[in-house]
Amino acid sequence: MGSFVVPQVLYVAAELGLADELQSGPKSAAELAGPMKLHSPSLHRLMRTLASLGILAEREAERFELTPLGEALKSGTSNSARSTLRAFGSLHFRRAWDHFKYSLQTGKTGMEKEWGVPLFDYLAERPEEASLFSEAMVGFHGNEARTVARACNFSIFKNIVDVGGATGNLLAAILAHHAGPRGVLFDLPHVVRDASAILRAHGVDARVAIQVSDFFGPYPREATPIYCLT
């Protein structure tokens, strides 16, 4: 039953950006507490706990450094888990899980019980949390998008529609690897809002049309004869 502590420890470490504070080298809780506005002894206990989980390694003078596993908690890396931990450990997710028994009894979601609306409706009303959820999806899949782009011959298609493609991470990876096809990104307005930056970063924004709609249908008319990703 005490295992619920581990996700909370990881969530707090991600929320605080602790890995970013350690990316320049080993530091102690006493060195970090002031700049991070934290209680030094409590931070030390958190760092010891992270060391026991293989996220940090303790060195001399009560200093801690990132392990290879801990590197995944840094911001801005292709395989970063930070946003994923922040999103799935956030209050709205945790409170939804409090209603797991209710879901089994009714077939309805814990989100609807706690917040009155399904997940995507909840996120549509909260832009910052929606952006974090989109970042979490990118981090959750890591290098998967580039692997898919290399493994499949998408160059045989003229157009590719990514239905429910979120911020376009997978579509962008495919188009960056295959120069021929053009793309259509198809998702809800609060989801595709952050897509332009990702498409530009991959250098494919001029080849992608963004269509705003619900992926439960109907799909765009031109999607019928072309390859659709789900």
C-alpha cells in the first residue's frame, strides 16, 4: 500500500525541476534549498529517496548527481519523462483515480465523477494543462516517432493524414524523414494549438495543413484515398 509514495516522489522531483538543477554536476540539498526555496533537510530526504530509486547517486559531502535514468527527468530532451510525470501525477489525474471503484460500478470515468466532464473537455478549458498533456504524449513515446519514420516506407504516399495527431510529433518525424509526402494534422483546437512550433522545429510546417475537428469523425473528405495514422 505504501507504493503510492514512489509516484508522488517522482512527480514532485519533476515538478520542481530538480534534474535541471543537477545537470551541471553534483550538488547538496544545502546548496539547492536556497535558490529553489525549499526546506534543506526535507530536500535532502527527497534526494536520498531518489537515490534509492536509482534516479540520483549520492557522492561525498552529501552531494547528489544524476544517474543515466535520472537524466530522463531533465527538460528539453528528446526522451524527457519530466512532462509525462508532471501530467500524470497532477491533481486532476490523481483525483480521478480516487473514483476507480465508481468507474467499475457505473462504467463512467473518474474524470467525470470528480470534475464533471471527460478528460478532453477538461483540458479544453485549461490551456496550460492541455499543453502539458501534449508535451507528456511526446515524452511518453520518446524516440518512437523517429523509429516508425525510418521503419516504414511512407515515401510511396502523396498525402498522409494523422487523425488525432495531437501536436504533430509523429507526422513531423515522418515528413522530415521522407521528403515527398505532404501532411494533414487532424485534431481538436486546444490540441493542435501547439503544433506549429513542433512542425517548424522539424522543418516541415510548409508541408502540413492543420484541420481542426474531433477525431471521432467525420474525417476530412480527402482522407479517404490516402494513408491515415491513428
